[in-house]
Amino acid sequence: MMMKKLLKVALYGISVLALASCTLKAKEPLPLPPGHLQDGNGLPPTAVMDHLAARIVNDLVRHHKDYIFSKMMLVATPVTVSEFNQSSDFGRQLQQSLMTSLQQQKFNVVDINLAQSMRITPQGDFILSRDWQQLRDDALVEYVLVTTYSFNQSGMQVNSKIVDLAYQQLMSAAAAHASLAEFGAYLEPSRTSVSESGIIYRYSKPGEGKVKLMGGSNE
């Protein structure tokens, strides 16, 4: 009788250990993707933009101050460090990707481009607008995400800051580098002759100067 009880206890112990082993294995992190996917290389153009936004937002989360998730936040359109009053297709797309990544990280994001009413037209039904007269003016926003970018020979430097509008205090900051190899659909190497701020720079071969936005200007 005693031998049967000992056998049952032993079998029960083995079962518990087996279940515990399965549980531990289930909680183990999944293997990391190959290196070319970790830095965004090899991803399609739209995915590589989302990848950059996710890297920035993850950095913002790591370095944030308290209560940042409870505040209403809007995302400003990214601009170059030399021109604060205009952006580009790249900047506008990065803005949308940042909004998506912020919401996925549980930030309270406000879409400032939401109009007061839907516009029904033969071309479609629209509610987004860039006309300030059509936008709502009652958004209770406390924080804003401000992003600037600059260019160098190997790619683009992107800096993002969450700023308290009332006190102009930085609540979090992040930086990321977007390489030419990673953003080949958006960036192109410099040419042998480059004009910047009215000055012409000449190089011995393409790629020796700063990269530029595809089909656009860095200014």
C-alpha cells in the first residue's frame, strides 16, 4: 500500500515538472528576426517607414517621464532642421506612421486633421482636411510630438521630442538614423554637382555629399 502511494506521489511530481517545463517554454521570447530586418533593410517602402516610426516610439517609451501616457497628444508634421514652415511627402508619411505606432503603444493620440463634418462629394466621402477653417478648435491637447530630420552622407538623422505645451518642457526624446540602404525608396545619393542655399558644391564622384530626398530638395 505504501509503495502504491509513493508511486502516485512520484508520478504526480513528474507531471507537475512537465507542466512547469511547458509553461516556461511558452514564455520564452521568440527568436529575433535576421539582422537585415532589425534595421529595416529588405523591407518594402511602406513597411520601412513604419519600422522607423516604431524605433522612434520605442525609444520615446524607454526615456519618458511619468504620466506621459495619460495626456492627450498630437503629432506635428516632421520638418527639416533648416526649414520649420514646410515639409515633404516623406515628412507627411512619417507623421502618419508615428501616429499609428504611438497609438499601438497606448498613447492618447489626437488626429488634428479631422474636420468638423463629413464632406459628401461625387469623388468620395471625406472627413480629413488641411484647411484650418474646416478643423475643430476644441481639442484638449497637452503634449505634442515634434520631429525634425537632417541629412548626411550615409542617410538621414531623425530626432523626435514629446513637449509639454503649457511649460515647453521635454517629456521624452528619441533619435534614429535612417540609412540610404534602408530608405532607398525615399533617398538618393548626392550628385557630383549640388546646390545648397544658393551655393554650388562640386564633388569628384556621386555620393560624396549629403543624400537627398528622392525627387526633392533638402532645404
